Amino acid sequence: MQEIYDFLKSCGTYYLATVDKDQPRVRPFGTVDIFEGKLYIQTGKSKQVSKEMQANPKIEICALDGETRWLRISATVVRDDRVEAKKHMLDGYPNLQAMYSAEDDNTEVLYLKDATATITEFGKEPKVIKF
């Protein structure tokens, strides 16, 4: 999981795919955290992406590191409403603290469950990591 975290952090931006009824939706994201042995992402409960993940928690993430390596993650997201989890995430992203607070009802952190990550690089066998 640390390798996946490091990959996403080095990319800065990754793309999160959700489903809205029968329509796929893809958005840029940038938050990632490891808390209590789980990989987390963050958004706002008032956003449409949150509503989509609550209706269908299956997501995919895609990120490109340079020009030859990319990462795909398939997972189920689980909301964690604990203040400690929100605070841990926001401590790593001080620029978000103007919009989000660990104590507000809008900040949402979600951990990835039953995740399969595949790192692919041109000319090499894909590396699969499950967590």
C-alpha cells in the first residue's frame, strides 16, 4: 500500500471514476492519505461525486507517473466519519483547511477496501498489489 500511496503522491493529480446511474464520471483528485493501515481519499459530502460513491461505492482510480508508468486501482470506498481520520487527512493538506474542517459535516474521507492496484510500465510485466 505504501508503494501505491507514494505513486499517487508523486503524480499530484489522479483521476477518480464513479458511476452515476448508467453514466461513468471521471474527475481529477489530489488527496491521498494512509491512516490506521488504510488508504484514504477525501472530498465534500455536498459534491455530486460523494453522492455517486454513496449510491455505488465501486470506484476506479487512474494515474500516470511520467510517460511510461501508470497505475489503476479498482476498489470499494467506505466512508469514515471519525474526526481523527478527517484531521489526519487535512493535516497533510493545509491548503484545504480553508474549505474543510475535521469537525464540519461536509468533510468526507473514504478508505479503499478490497483494492486491486496494477502498476504498468512499457516493456515490463504489470505489478499487481492487493490491499
